[in-house]
Amino acid sequence: MTETQNHGDYLTGKLLLALPGMGDDRFDRAVIALFAHNDEGAFGIDLGHVRQEVTMHDLLEDLGIDPGVAPDCPVHNGGPVEPQRGFVLHSPEWNEVETMISGPLCSLSASLDVLRAIAEGRGPRHWLIALGYSGWGAGQLDHEMHFHGWHAATGHAEVLWDTPAERRWTAAWRAEGIDPALLTAHSGHV
């Protein structure tokens, strides 16, 4: 198990919410669960968008795994980097050697073992599937945080596990006590 939360992991465990008008259409209404943010860069999975061309059963079939009891749910578009690479974001009670822990809300696994466990009904209690990830080089996310781009939100279980992807961005803002209808596409600079 890899414990990613330590004193140097600034925003690890937070949800990055894209601000309106951030200037990059790939992240419009993005809700990115951050699994690493340190001096070397940042890594996260976008949970605000799903892929229209693939479902959970399609993915399991492609991998030669019998879907078993796994529901045929949407697959999230985890980000623009390595869009063919799969990840399972899941509740932290389930883990394996390669699992990344991002605080009390969720963990991340990228092995076939977690997919097999889900298909067999012995996997994590809560889980979401994603292809691709979002990544930033050293200091890049820190720089973007100083401009009109991102808001670092507290992760709320009901937003992550009980809210469909298309409503997750709005729900995350509301859980922060902010009405997203009042957000502007521009900000001032001092």
C-alpha cells in the first residue's frame, strides 16, 4: 500500500473544481479527485465526465473478464493523459499492494485484481471506473491555482458516490456552500 498523504502532499485528497471560463475546454466542469500533489507535480482523476462510447461491461469484455455481478455503469473520462489507461477509484476499505490512498474518502487502484473482485461481488463497497488521468508537472498546478482556473474543495462522500457525473460539479460546489450559478467566468488580479 502506498500512503500518499504526508506533509509535502499539499492538495492530495481534495477535489479540484474547474472554475467557469478557466480557458481549457477539456476541463469544463471538471471534478478531479487529487491523488498526488507535491513538489514533483500533481495527479488526479476527473469524475465530472463520462465516456459515451464505452461502459463497464464493454471494458470488462475487452479485458477478458466475465462481468459477473458488476453493473453495466458508465466509464468516466479520467483526463486527457493516457486515455487508454484504466483506474478504479474506490472506497478505502478495499486495498491491495499498489493502491494509492488519498485520505479517508477514497483510494485508487489500477490492477485487474480490483476489476475481477468487483465482477465477483467481493470488491470495494463504492467504486467508479475511469480511463485516462489529469497530470501536472512540478509547480504547474500551483501556478494554475493562482489564476482563474481551479478551486480546491473538500471531498464529500455523497458527491462522490451518490451523485451522477453530470451533476457532480454542481453538487460539489453546493457542498462547499457556494451556489455555482453565482460564479463568474472572470476574476480580478491584485
